[in-house]
Amino acid sequence: MHSDLNSRNIMIKIENNKYDFKLIDIDSINLFGDYIFDIGELYVDITYNLRNIGKIIGVWIEKYFRDFADQLGDRTLDEDYEAAKRKCFITIVACP
């Protein structure tokens, strides 16, 4: 769990039509945390702050992590993901 996963902590390098993603601020990663919270935080941050393009990216994020959860056999994704998005949205709105 990154615990601070948002659009400002992702670096994207585009070269020769290929995308390379890197996470920054990874000193706080906890391998025992709930990855779903990070997904919810990233989704809300991107869709709220980047508006239209954020919604397009948000669809990709959801699909990618739904596939990831399926591979893990994680059956709690839907419930936990919605809770994580609500918590992150409240944080963004309360602390702009």
C-alpha cells in the first residue's frame, strides 16, 4: 500500500509510442496494506482533479485493477473499492 497514491506521485515517460510508469514517494509503501484504498485514492484524485481526461483514465484504472483483483481471487473489491472512493473524495473536498 502506497498510502498516498495520487496523480502527483506518478511519473509517465512516453518514448517511441511506449509508456513507462514510475511511482515516486515510495518510502511509505507498506506491503501489508490494502491495495484497494490506493486504487480508490488514485481514481478519485484523477477523476476529480483532471476532469474529462481523468474520467477516461479512471475507466482504465478500474478495468486494470478489476483484472488484478480477479487474478488474486479478491472477492471484496467492489464493496471495499466504493468505500475507499467515498473516503478519498471526502478527504479531497474537506481539504482542498
